[in-house]
Amino acid sequence: MRIKKAVFPVAGLGTRFIPATKAMAKEMLPVVDKPLIQYAVEEAFQAGIEQIVFVTGRGKKALEDHFDRSYEIEHALEAKKKHDLLKQIRELVPPTGTIIYTRQHEPLGLGHAIWCARDIVGDEPFAVLLADDLIQTDRPVLSEMIQKFDRLRASMAAVMEVPKDQTDKYGILDATAVEKDIYRINDMVEKPSPDQAPSNLAIIGRYILMPKIFALLGKKQTGAGNEIQLTDAMKTLLQEQPIFGYKFHGNRFDCGDKVGFQMANLAFALERPDMKDRLLAFIKEVQAEEQG
Ligand code: G1P
């Protein structure tokens, strides 16, 4: 029961980032100089994932090209003797056959996107990563979760506490702490209003799922926002199997939101020694101007 496959739903319309996402998947938006999707793919490979399944939609071409070789660029970099960059762009191309693309024909929700990968994943537990949730940490979340999975042998979602007035943006848990950083989930609900929310413990976009989830998603029941929700299928799975929440360590940025996306850019840029000082000086300048 090793986790070998990771599913990346990348078919979202990215309407909040129009016009940037008119012709390009929102997962291709760069944080500093790397597209969001690359952070998530690197996290998956670091965690020992061997096969990546992209469930794509519009803007698939840029994504496919990103993880493919570009002889034109390689040639130009070679000619300019930019060996570091050349190494970088060659390294980001996984071996042939490790990425599989499938297409979600209609935007019917996250649960439906995952279901589209059923035949590729087959009858084994697998990971799901939502590239929008960018997590700055020195302990990559999926690696930590796979380690926990090796012991707990059950489905799992990454969780964090969110402000009580934001429960309607997340899958929210009713859960009991069972050991350090681990909760046993009793119930879950997708995007409840604050007065309906069982807690402020929210699901963040990293999951390990048992393959039984596909049969439940296949029932195609719609939930919040009239979409087929992963949270609803997990709630049904709870009747048969335990599901755990893993409270990760790190700063999570909601890159599906414009402000969250800008914060992510700033936080990741400030980690770069070659960018930090100029940025800090600029922030101080802007702050001084704001304060008049
Ligand atoms: C999805 C899930 C939700 C989860 C969230 C994390 O929602 O449906 O349960 O809390 O991701 O980012 P979305 O952000 O796609 O609306």
C-alpha cells in the first residue's frame, strides 16, 4: 500500500484571475519565478510519488509544454553558456511516462475532477494536491502525510485552523484530537456558514485517499455550489472507514485569491537572498508613504 500516484485537479477556470487566465490555466501563474503547479509537483516527487495525473481543462497546452523539453530554449541557453539555467529547465522535465493527462470535460466540481482519474489510479490509495494551496515549510506536507499514512493506513486530509468567519470557504471538520498533530474525523461539511460550522478546523489541499472514494464520487451527488464535492464523498466514506486530519506545520497561502497570491509572492521572494534586501527597502518606502 505505497502511495505512488498523485492527482492534480488543474481544470479550474481561474475566473478570479481573468484576464491573466484567459488562455492559460491558473496553475501556471508564477510565484516569484515558478508556476504554482511546479511547487506542487516538486512536493509530490519529494514525497516519493512516481506518477502524476493531471486532470486538465482549458489552458492545458502551457501546462503540458512546461513539463516537456524545449529544444529551442535549451539551444539558446547553450549558445549563451547559461549552464545553470539550462540545468534547471532540464531538471524540471520528469522522465517520459511519469505524467499522465486526462481531461475533465465539464467543470462539475473538485469531486468530479478526482473521479476523472479513477481508471488511471485504479485500486490503490493515492494523493491529491491542490496547487492553489501553497505551503511554505521546511517539512513538505505530503511527505509528512505519507509517513503518517504508513502507520495509520487510512485516508487523510491536511488541516489548519481558520478564522471563524471564513468557514464558508472550506471543508470544515468535526474532529477529535487523537495524538500530536492528528485528528480523527467524526464528520465534515463543505463550506458551511460560520453559524453552521462544527469547528474552525479546515481542510487544506493535500489529501491521501483510499480508492473506495471513486465509487462514492461515481454516484455524482451534488452538494455545495451545486458541484460534486470531494468533501461529501469523504463524509460518506466515513461511514465505512476512518479518516484522519493532519495538522501541518508551515504558512499556507491561498493562491486562488488575489491577496493570498500576492502574499505568497512576497513571502517566497523574501526567502531569496538576492531579492530580500531590495524588497524590504521598498516595503518600508511604501509604508512610510502610506503613513504620510
Ligand atoms: C476545496 C475543497 C475544500 C477545501 C479547499 C482547500 O475548495 O472543496 O473542502 O477546504 O479546497 O483549499 P475550493 O477552494 O476548491 O473551493
